[in-house]
Amino acid sequence: MKTKKLTFCAILVALALCMSLLERFLPLTYLFPLPGIKLGLSNLVTLFALYFLGFPYACAILVIRCVLGSIFAGSLTSLAYSLTGGILSILVSFLAMKLNLFSVYGVSLLGACAHSIGQVIAASVLLGSISPFGYLPLLLCVSFITGLVIGSVSSLLLRNLSGIPAFAFSNQEDSNS
């Protein structure tokens, strides 16, 4: 891994982790009185990494953020939920992006829905029951809204940062690698 990309990935992990921790203080449950509902601010970083750095880097950032987030403010159960939802989300987002049928709004929306599906799968496995799937329609409704919000912000971010040379990493190896 090139030194510049490694450093940039570390910064993105820190940013995603901060956003994930900050999100715990946003009272989204007042708007949607459902347990466990989050806006998904750290998904801004994941989408950015997916578009600017590619799938492997975005996956690494996602997994490291989930593990560190679980260590700092969660539990093994929260790690299971975030990893299952995150991995399914990034796979779906990557496929949606590669198909070139969706804008960043669509990619974000599909990723948000996939994240909710992944979390319900994790809950079902952890509980040994299919009853968490009864919660899925409500989660998908909220995912639609949060996916569009994150997609809107991501679109602005990608559009405004795309011309900055610092984000145009070359394929040549760093001399410090």
C-alpha cells in the first residue's frame, strides 16, 4: 500500500470513527421512535472511500472503523451488527456503483437498505429466531430516508472534492513505500 494512501486511509478511519461516536448523541429516535436507528454519518466516509480510493480501501476503512468503534463504545454484539450490516452494505454499494445504473443517491440508498438487512440477519442469528425480520419493513422505511440524506451529502462532497489534486492519487508507488 502506498504511503500517501495508507496515511489518507488512517485519517478516513479516524474521521469515520469520530462521526460514528458523534452520532450516538444525535436524537434521531425522536423523529423515528425505533430502537437502534442511526443516520449513518460514517457512511459518508465509506462512500467517499469507495468512489475515490476503490473497493479494497473502502472495505479496510469500514472493517477497522467497526472494530475500533466496538472496542471504544460498543460490545461484541454491536460489532456483529455493524460488521454484518457494513459488509453487506459495501458489497451492494460496490455492485450498484459498478453497474453504472445508479447515481451516488441510488448507491447510498441501496447501501443503507442492505445495511439494515445485514443487521436484521445478525439479530436473527444471534437470537436464533426469525422474529427480527418483522422489524425489517420499518427499518427499510427509515433506511430509505437516511440513505437519501447521506446520498445528498455524499453527492455534494464528491462533486466539490473531485477537482482537488490531493484526491487524485496516482498509480505510481511512493518513494517511501
